[in-house]
Amino acid sequence: MRFANSGVMSDSVHPLKASRLRRGTSQQQDADAIGVNVNTFAGWERAEMMPAPRRWAKIQEVTGVTAEQITAAFTKAEAAV
């Protein structure tokens, strides 16, 4: 996967994307279920922005992805810049 903010190729897929693909849902479906705009969700999935802590519980409920997994993916993307 390419982290859009870094321009660096990585063998790992962001956990939000991996969850979405595994569950067969679209970005729009996950965004709607979480209560955010699809562009916001897409930015999270590309590790361009970090979800606000108030969203973490709902993200985990919808996707099964923990705040720790999201934080680790974001940190990894930032380190690759």
C-alpha cells in the first residue's frame, strides 16, 4: 500500500482498509456507520489524519480496529516521510 502523505511504498495495508476489505464494505458504508464524511474516513485509511479520540469506540465497534492499531499505522506512515 502507498501511504499518500509519505510517497513511500509499504507492504502493509492500513488496518482500517484491511478490515473493510475483509468485511466487504465500502468506505462510504464504514463512514456512514461511524458517522463521518467519506473523505474523513478515506483520510484515516490513508493515514493522512488521525481520528479524534471521541471516534475510537465507534471505529472499533464498526471495524474491529483498535485505537492502538490506528495509532501504530499513523506513526508508521509518519516515520516513513
